Amino acid sequence: MILFTKKALLDDLVDLLVTVIIGFFLFFFLNGTLTIGVQQSNAQTLSALTEFKRQDAAINNLNLRMQEGTLTDPLIIEALIDRSKSLGGKTITGCADYETAEDCQRDTLGIYIGTTNYCVWDETDKECDTLALGTSS
Amino acid sequence: MNTKATVIYWTLFVIIAAVGLVFFFSGQDLISVQSKGLWSVNFLQQNYLPAEKELLQIHIIAGKAGRETALVLAENGGFFPLTVSPCGAIGEVNLWNQGERWCFPDIRDSVSFLTKEKLADQLPEVLFSTISYDKTIFYGRGDTGEIKTDTARYFFDRSFAVDIGYSFEEYVDLQSAAQILVTQCRTERDLPSCLEQNLPVTWKYHSCPSPEPIPSNLRTLDFCVLSTGVQPDQFPIQYEIALDFTPLEIFSVAGITAAYDGDTNTYEIRFLPDNEAEEYTIYYTNWKGVQGKSGSIEDIFSDMPAGFGLYQKSITLENTVELNCPVEKEKGKVYLCVEGTLEVVYVLSDQEIVSGETYLTVTSNRDGGESAASGFIPLME
């Protein structure tokens, strides 16, 4: 004959409560850690893809300059790709990639900081030209 | 705690311990989840991008080689460097023609050969089979490149096509302009005037930056021709070519005059010099039938009847090149004088000459051939 004493019932209740509480926290703990892991994975992939996109776009920019005949030194390709930066979703590899006079004149991304070149906006052709320091358009 | 509670109690601890162990052994980031598309991303970064960079490098080097080839060929009149045209050369400038023969360079072959040589120097690891051009596009068929990593191999075509802003087809226009020019001016005695009228504006005698006046005593001339297909400040192409305007037939001698000198009983014969002539021949006769006749000396005198005291005499004169014009001229000598115009002068003395009944003409000779007689003049006192 099973007797449900008051103490036994209380023990069962405590066990139940402890189980529910631990399970509750365990659920959030596991959910949080797994979500963080997945998010980090996503971030790593996105970062790698962004870097790929930047380099690929820089290569495309340089291809354009090569076809225009303004890029003639194959040894500077790596440096130009490394120096390229993104501005509003567009990869800027050199002055010619700036689309507005303001960005051009300011060299917003500082592409040419520390080099012997600078950017000048050509109002006639509506394009950004690269000039060597000490020269003017 | 009853048995049931104990089981649940310890089970929970076992689960927590298991989770803890998983976290502990899975590394620093609690649970390490690898990047999504890791192989794809690695492939793009380690195989595709290096291939794209290599292709860009090939294109830059090939474009540069194409432009350098264009410059080198233009400097040699389209011929391979250090080779001489089969028609010869003036100094270092290759002739495109000689007499009736044209010696145009084979541009397509020269471009291919010269560029392959340059690319073999700068891109020894790439093998190019065909190199040619179409308008301003300079292209080459390359071999297959391979980028190999631990997890992938990427094959790509290392061919190139670059717009070099210049077309080798400009040689076709140049060749046709040269042919027109030679046809127009080869037969003209006054070559400088003819060239001044017909020379295209981009053609300069001897030098592009400082063109010289066309000399009147030369008929093989070297020209510098500015390219019209490229921007001069970006890609200055200057063709160096030479053309031979030597007439296919010898010019007949012009400006023949004869002046009688009563003191010495001689005739001073004058006529315009011809730089191409090796020698001149003076013909004189007492046959009246030559009056109004011109053409081949052989044909003219073939009609002369034999006998009747008729004679035909000739004197051969060396073509003197240096100016030599004393006031007192000796009989039987040739002089080159400048008295207003440049003239060849010869003092003729013959007791058989009868004033008004003797007729004279002069022909020039070159390479065993003789010019036509332009006409006979009477010798008058």
C-alpha cells in the first residue's frame, strides 16, 4: 500500500521545482551558446566574403585602368589591391573610382595618404584624376 | 530523498557535467562552429583570386609589350629591329621600295615574333601560341594555368586581349600613301615641289620634331611619319621610312642652249643637270631631218640617209657632281656652274659645224640605258 505522506509530497515538489528551474536555465544557456556559435560562424563567413568581394572589385577596377592604359606597372598590383577600401558598397582602388567631387578632393578613404599622389576632380570630364605631388591639372 | 528523486537529481548533474565537458573540450569559443561554406570561401580566396591577379598581371605586361612592339617596329619602318629591308636602307632607315620593287614589311609576323620574345623574358612561365591584333585589340592565346592548394585545383586560360589604343593596321594606310606618293612624284623632275604639294601633313622629311627642307639633289628620301591613330602625348608613335623616287625611265635632258663664241670659234653648250645620270651624250648632225624630232636617238637617226655628206657625231661627257666653273673654260671639258640656275657647261669645238645647218641635242645615260632626246636645237653664230 502506497502512502503519500506530507514529507514525501514536499520532497517531490522540491525535486520538481529544482528540475524545472535547472532545465529552464539549461535551455537558455544552451540556446544562447549555440546561437552565439552560429552567429560567429555567420560573421566569419560574411567577413571572408566581404574581403573576397573587396579584392575582386579592386581587381576589376585595376582591369579597367589597365584597359584605359593608365596601369602599366604589374609590380604594384598587390599594393593597390591591399590599399583599396569600400565606400558606400563601392570598392575604391584609386582616385578614378571616386564618384563625387567631394569624395575625390578629400580622398575620403585616404587611399593616397603616405604616397606621392593625390586626387583632383576634373570638372570638364566629371571624373577624378590622379596627380603626382608637385604637379597640378 | 527517495530513489526516484535521487535519479532525477543525479541525472541533472550528469547532464550539466556533460555540457561542461563539451564546452571545455571544444575550445576557446565555448562551442566552436566552423565558418559556413569554408571550402568555397577558401577556394575563392586561395585559388580564384590569385588566378585573377595573375591574369591582370599578364594583361598589363602583354599590353606594355604590345605598345613597345609598336614603337620598335615604327622606328624600323615595320621591319624587325636590326634587320635591313630587302630594298636597302638610307643610314638606319629602311627603304620601302627600290625601282619597281616594293619591300613592305610583314607586320603580322613581326608583331607576333617580337612580342613573343618580350613576353618570354617577362612571363617565362606562360607559353603563348598565337599573338595577333584586330584593330586596336592586341591579343594572344596562352596556355592553361593552375593554382593548386591542399583542397582544390583551379585551372584557367592565360590568354589575353588588351586595347592598346593603337592599330597595327595603320601600316596598310601608310603603304598605300607611300605608293601614291611615289607614283605621283617619281616622274617629276622637280621632286621637292611635287613632294611639297603631295606629302601628307603627318609626313616630315628626315625628322618629326625638326623637319628639314627636301633637298633637290636626292631622290631617295627618309621620312618621319606621325601616327594618326593614337594620342601623341600618351603613346607617341613615329614611323621611320625611306622611299626611292628614282624615275623608272631616265629623264630627257632639259634646258639645252648653245652660245657661239666668235673669238675661239666654239659653242658653249648648256643644259640642266640630272643627278641620277652617270654621263651625258652630246649628238650633233648636219642632217636637217632631225628638226622637230624627239625620242630615241636610235629611232631618230635610223631614217638618216647614207651619203650626201651627212654626218652624225657624239661626245660622251662624265656627269660632274662638284661645282667647278672657271671664267675661262677649256674646250672639251665639262663644268658644273651656278649662274642663276645650276647648269652643265661644255665647250664644243668642231670645224665641221656650219652655223644654222648643224643641229644638236643631249641625252643622259644611266645603268646602260639612254634617255630620249627632248629635241634638236640649231647651232647659230
